[in-house]
Amino acid sequence: MTNQGKSTKEKYYKGEGVYGVYFIFNEGKELIYVGKSGNLFSRLSNSLVDRKGTYYAYAIPNTMADMHIYEIYYINKYKPV
């Protein structure tokens, strides 16, 4: 049996279909937005421009279900401005 799909590592390097939670910070390094996406790197770059962010961080959870939970958790914990 052959695996014709891309490995997680290949997807990660190309930014394809990588899901996760991301954090956008302003110039003063204040957290201004917490978001989630099934296409993390594409969404992150768009959000940086849309929200006029300067810095970012992201977390890649083990499962997509975890992604949804972590987004809510981080919003409630850090309360972005």
C-alpha cells in the first residue's frame, strides 16, 4: 500500500492544511487577537494585515477538536484588547 498523500511534515513546511491557533500582537507587544484556522499560515498572514499586527505566535494542537477548545481558552485567559 502506498501513501500518495503529503506527510504532515511536508504540509507544515508548505503551510498547506495546517490547523492551529494564532496570536497577533501590536507594536507594544499587547495581544490584540486570538484566532484559529484550518489553513494556518495563509490565514495568519491575512490577519496580520487586516488587524495591523506587528508580531505573531501560533500553536499547533494535536487535533482539530483541540484547536476549537484552545481558541476559546486563550481568548478567555488573555482577553485580547
